[in-house]
Amino acid sequence: MGLERQKEIGVEAISAVVVDCAYRLHVETGPGLFESVYEVVLARMLEGEGLAVARQVPIPIEWKGMRFDEGFKVDIVVEDKFLIELKSVEKLAPVHGKQLLTYLRLRKLPLGLLINFGAATFKEGVRRVVNHHVETAGSKLDLHGRK
């Protein structure tokens, strides 16, 4: 059952599909696998939902007029507008969120997900990272306990 292809898939719709796939992956495999395993399986699941997915996408940096193509690599880019950074650690550190925010700023994108498959529960391991994003629809997963 794939995502119905539309002219323009919004970042909130992408986020909902990513959360659903990542949740199923976390429940079915549990913590303990290498990050690279979660990456390849999640990418394949998202492709199965009809989304365009790229893995290990370089994010160039510019500094003082110089461009460095080997600056950073983001784990997964969906539809060329949504970033996913994966971890498989016991607990996320503040630097992990800053890393994804840096990637979003460099790509000039509004929204991404930081997903830690090493956490005991999916809810503990997933964080929305926002770069000047205005929500257009409710998120499928409320990560901040708001009503």
C-alpha cells in the first residue's frame, strides 16, 4: 500500500509516512542493530510507500568564498525536501539535534526527523527538528505532549 503520488507532497505528509515506517521498523527489529542497517531498511520502506529517497547525500559547505563538497552527509533525503538523520545510541545528545539543524540550514529546508533506533521506545528516540517551519497540518506523532 503506497503513498498516492500527488503533484506536490508536503513536508508534513512526508513526516507522517516517515514516522509510520520508522515506528514499524523500531517495533519489529528493536534496538541494537547498526545505524547502517536501519538506514538501508528505512530507505527501502519509504521507497515502498512511493517516496523518492536518497541515502548518504553530501551537503556542501561554503566558507569565505570557498566551497567544500565533502562537508557533511545526511543519512536520508526524502523527495529532495525532508531530511532524516539516524542514530543507534543509548541516548541522544544535544549535539545530535544541532547536527540535523545545521543540515537543514545548509540545505535551506524547513523540517527533518532525528531518529534514534537505540532508544528503548520509539517515542524516546524521535525528535522533530525545525528550521523556520510553519506547520500546515497536525503532526502524526505529538512529541512534545501538547494537546
